[in-house]
Amino acid sequence: MTLPTKPLAIYVDVDDTICKTNGMDYPNSVPMMQNIQRVNELYDAGHHIVYWTARGQKSGIDWTELTAQQLKTWGARYHELKLTKPPYDVFIDDKVINSRDWEQGRWLEVWEDKWK
Ligand SMILES: [Mg+2]
């Protein structure tokens, strides 16, 4: 099973999706290199990658520079970085893919019908 060849706009969370972060201790986030590589593969396949994080949405602290530097250091390839994600506890959405399913490669099956 493969992704469609048409470019998809793919929004990817940062904390606990491509790096391990303890609470809001963003400066000490540890990259999850396998997941970053998975996103890089989507980038290389021509999809539009947006890293979308809620960093600073509650505190008002601007974490843009730190986050951009981390993505650069970690070798994350992307088109846009947006720190505009609203803080939430549960996200109910028909297009969401759980990061654990994504890590285990199960998401393509779930999405097969949507891409037909
Ligand atoms: Mg997260």
C-alpha cells in the first residue's frame, strides 16, 4: 500500500510525536529519529509538510526560534512551522491519524478509502 502521488498537506505534531518532551521542558526535548525520518520520507515524496505545535499557546512564550533550531539540528525536512495549534486534551477529527498507528505503519490502511 502506498500514498497517493498527488501532494498531500500533512500536518505533523512535534512533542511526543517527533521528539520526547517532558511536560513543557522544550529545550530538553529528545528527538525520535525514526519518526523524523518517516516524515522526511513524506517530504521527499513531494508532500507538503507542516510541523504544527501548541508550544507557547498557553504560556505566551514564543518558542519559534528554539523549535526551528531543533528541527534543523535533528535534520527534519519541512515546508512550514506553525506554532498556532490550539491546546486541547482530545482531538476528534475524521482526518486525524494517531501517532502510534502512524509509527507502526497502520495508517495507510485506514486511509486507503479516503484516497480512492
Ligand atoms: Mg504532542
